[in-house]
Amino acid sequence: MTDIADLSTLLQNRLRAALTPGERLVWVGQPIAAHYMKFAYGYPALPGSTVYAITSARVLLLGGGDQPDSVRSYAPAQLQQLERSEHEGGWGDLILETDYVSDGDGGYTTERHGLLAVADVRRTHGLVAALAATLPLAPGTPHPSFLSALAAPAIPALPARLRHALRDELGPDERLVWAAQPIPASYLKKGYRKWFFYIPWTLFALIIGVLSAMAVWNVQVRGWDLLLVVGVPSLLLWIGIYHLVQPLRMRRDALGVVHAITSARALTIAMNGPLVVRTYAPAGLVHALCADGAHDSGDLLLEAGFGDTTPIETQLHRHGFMGIDEVRHVERLIGHLKQAPAM
């Protein structure tokens, strides 16, 4: 946390000017310059001109990148889906919004906004989640099956590090309803999709490599020509092999993930590298969509899709409970937890 008095006079004035009458500051921070290596729109990010604030009514992002005068505001309704990446030492990023911008060629680029490279990101996450919880929700009555799961939660044996991480995420009055790890084989199958492209790619690279090997013995091919003849096939082959082994890595990654539903939210914890926690408050679950798999397994996507016409199987940017067993039962639990904002 940064004392507002530690900010430059210019930043203090900009922050105060952004506040509305009666709005009070709860937390003020700036990115850690050593970790703030993000780039925005092709320009180096400027941590010294960036200020983050949590107020009694919203989250404010002031400045950053090539737009030092920009102001982004997030009310409680926009804070129902949060992603926290936590690194050693407690610093990290708290992502509040992900934009998918069309590039005009049928693809899109991703822009992520939030509190980037902040110290004690876990505490910051708690403050933002508390603000998100002030959103008024339409009255709802929990279904008996949800109450039964709450009374006798189905919690399998988890690896110690995941069990401790899940326990550390729970609030004082928060209770587990359901938790499970992904089915490793389901992650492996998702990776197989890449093989349809990269098996022919690798075979083509091998053929090119064999043909290029003949040029190595040609005394007229030397210098840059030799480097080109050897380097390009080698690079293509390396790319192919790298992507062919990704399904195996995806299977291993599944062992470092746990999905959970509590009395207050849904969350996913991934420990394959920096700790990544995605949380979904009741109003953030309205986009839940089930994709059935084999033997009652499947994916429960919890985030809105990029486009209404995008097939579910190609919406790889979406997150949620991926590769879980008894997916329809979990969908019902999510259905009993989610609530729309009060009108």
C-alpha cells in the first residue's frame, strides 16, 4: 500500500480529481518498477505515472503505458471475475478485465487490465473481492441439493500443496461445497488437437532437413547460405517437436490444478509455476456453459465467450472447470450459487 502523500503532487491531484463526492480511499498503490515489464500498444509501460486505488465504491486505474491521463473505473458489478497471479515474495498481478480485440483477419489480440506488479497482491485481492461483494443481488433460495452438498461436501484427497493452497484461500466464514482436480486424460485429449497440424508440419520439416543435408556436402554452399540451409529446417523441426510434446505437458499441468465451489464463490487454483487463482462471485457465474464429454465428464466454462458465433470447442481463451467428472452435477451446484444483480 502506498500513502497518498508519497505520490507526486501531480498524481495526488489526478487521483483526488477522479473521486466523486463522498467517495473515500481504502487503498492506494503503484506498480513495483522492477516487475512492471508490461507493454501497452507497443510503448514501454511507465510505472511512475501509474496509480491504483480501491475506494468505497470502485477500483480506479490511473495512467500507464502511452496514456498517462487515462482513467479506468470498475464498479462492483465489473469485479465478479478476478484472476490473481502471485509470485515469490507476495507480489503479483490482479487482473480485472480481459478484452479481446479483433485484428481484422479473423483473429484477435488480448488486452488485460488490472492492478499489475503490486506488492502483497493477496491482500489487494481480498480488498477488491470485499468491494465486489457489496453488489446487491436478486433474492434467491439455495436448492436442497446445494444445501446437502454444503452439509456433506464431496472433497477428494488432494496433494498437500493444493490442499494447503485451497485452505489458505478460504475466508473465515467460507465453507467448501465441492472440490476436485481435472481428469489428466481430458487435458491430454485437448492437446491432441494440435497433433492434427504439427504431425504433418514435423514430417515436412524432416523432409526438408533431409534434402538440405545434401547441400552440406556441396563446397559451393558456405557462409550464410549454409547457415540458412541448415538453420531453417532445424528451426521448423524444433517448432514441430515442441508442439508435439505439449499434450504430455498439459497432462502434467492437470495435476497442479484444483477446482472448488464454496458457500460464496467458485474458484480455480493452478500451481504450475506462479500461483494463479481465478475467482467467480455469484454474479460472475451467469455465463456458465457446460460442454459434455465422455462418461459424464466435460468442461464447465465460467467466462463469457469471445463471440456469440464462436463454437464452444474453439473458445480456448475461456476458463473454468476444465476436464472434470460428473460435470452436470457440478453445473447444478453452480446454478444454485449464481445470482443476477438486483434490478
